[in-house]
Amino acid sequence: MKTKKHKRLSLEERVIIQTLLEEKKTKSFIAKKLGRSRSTITREVNKWVSDPNDKYDASLAHWLAKDDYLNKRNLDKIGTHSLLRFYVYKSLLKNWSPEQISGRIKIDYPNDPVMTISHEAIYSHIYSHPQASLNKKLIKLLPYQKSRRRKPRPRRKKGSKIKDQINISQRPEHIENRQEIGHWEGDLVIGKGQKSAIGTIVERKSRYTLIIGLENRKTKSVTRAFAKELNRFDSQLKKTMTYDNGTEMADHKWLSESTKMDIYFANPYASWERGTNENTNGLIRRFLPKKTDFGNMNEKQLKTIEQKLNNRPRKVLGYRTPLEVIAQNTT
């Protein structure tokens, strides 16, 4: 086959490169197959694979290459350095925020001055051409695209319908400082038309998150599902849980006996007393926006979101992941 000269790789060629790399073919074999020089294939793969553990992605490489060609005069740092751009774009596709990307890249590339970027610079790059097709795609990957504050509506306080509950005021003070692993906060996230729900439980120190599929919102279904999930852990990770005043936790005594955990209840309409859980529910809403029907979701879909949250670097954890923190604190 005659070798092609001075012509950019097409998407079809990049798909063939990805396929043959997955089949463990050499770059020489791929070059011969495509009628390209070996150096062309080597440059292509090295340019868009920033880490030995990464795999060549044809669609992402073509997207980046097209943007690279159309923005030759873009002199910002992300536009100048292809490996940095690949890292940032790939992290955005993982639903990481610019702040998380900025923090985590320092851990992944501690001694590489090129691979450092502030979150302001990432935002500046994304919004540099807000009407461009690529930038529109990047903007859609940002968290909280519609930042709108609503005035809280006053609510009439009512007494709790849950019997024999232990108020958060009786929770030991040492739990507040997050120095000890094993203290959780729990809640429900409600689906479309108030007809479906999922359970969320978050460990206070590590921010490790559990997302639990529920058949319905009845107390028996909720407490049994929570107990099944929590009992996967040993006693070191099962000490207390703080919950809101939802009636789904009316059978809290059974849950406490089943898991050997003390269960405390926050005051009505005091969501800040379970701030870790509330913030995490906000993160979950990025994947499952309001009006999502949880009845149409299976356990595999929920666990995929759970794994993404537990493997995302968090500023509050020094840009470590919840999974890393919980592993460091268990023996």
C-alpha cells in the first residue's frame, strides 16, 4: 500500500489504531495496515496517551486533534500543551470539577511544571470561545451550570412522628471533629413524582458514599436495604448514623440492633446538621437530576455512580479520593 503524505489522520483511521492496539498489534503493523509511516502512528499514540495505564481513545483523540488544528493561535497553557489538555478534558468527562482537576493533577504529576493548572485557568480556557461547538460541549461538562438561588420558603414546624428517637444533641462530641472513621449520615433522594427513591449513606470522615436502590419508601424496605449494605463492613466502620426525620426510619430500633450502630436524628428542617450527606446528594444530582425515575434504574447503574464518587479527588480531603482515605483508616 502506498504511504500517505501530509494528510491528517481521519476518525476511521483512529478507530482502526484503537482496535489494533487493543489486539496488541505493534505500531509497525498498524502503520503498514493504514499505509502510514511508523513515526506517524507513534506520534499519534504518544500525543494522546498521557499515562502508561491509559488506553488510546479514538473518539477523544480525534476531538482533541480537531480542536488543536482549529485553534493553532490559542496560546493559553491548555491549548499549548497537548498532554495537559488531554488530562483536563478526560477529567471533565469523568465529571470532575475544574477545582478537583487542579488539585489532583499536582498529585499525579508532582514534579512536572507543565502539568500544573489552576481552576481559574481551566474555566478561562473553557469560556474563551463560549459559542464554539467544542466549548459548548465543555461547558455542559461543568458542575452547576444553572447557578440559581431560591429564597427558602418558611415551613411550619411539626413534631416528629418517629418514636423513641435519640436527638443529635445526645451524640458524643468527638464525632463532630471527624477524627474517627465509622460515623455515617443518611437520607433519601426522591425521584420523579415522589414515586421512587434511592438511599444515600455517607461516611463523615472519608466522604465514602453508598447509593442504595429501594423497592419503595416504606420503613421495612428502607431499613432492610440499609442494613444489608452496611453489614458488608466490619465493626470498625459501623459505629453511628445520623439521619433526618423521614418516617422511613420509623423502624430505627431494628436497624440499630441489626447493624450494631447507634442512630441519631437531626432536628427538623436543620439540614446543616447532616451537611456531609446534603452536599453528597447535590453531587449525586449531577448524575441523576430531578425528575429522574429511579424505578427505571438497576443496581449496576447506581453502583457505577457510586464508584465515580468514591474515586473522585476531593478538595476537603486534600485531593485524595474517599476510597483512598477509607483504605488508609482501616486495618
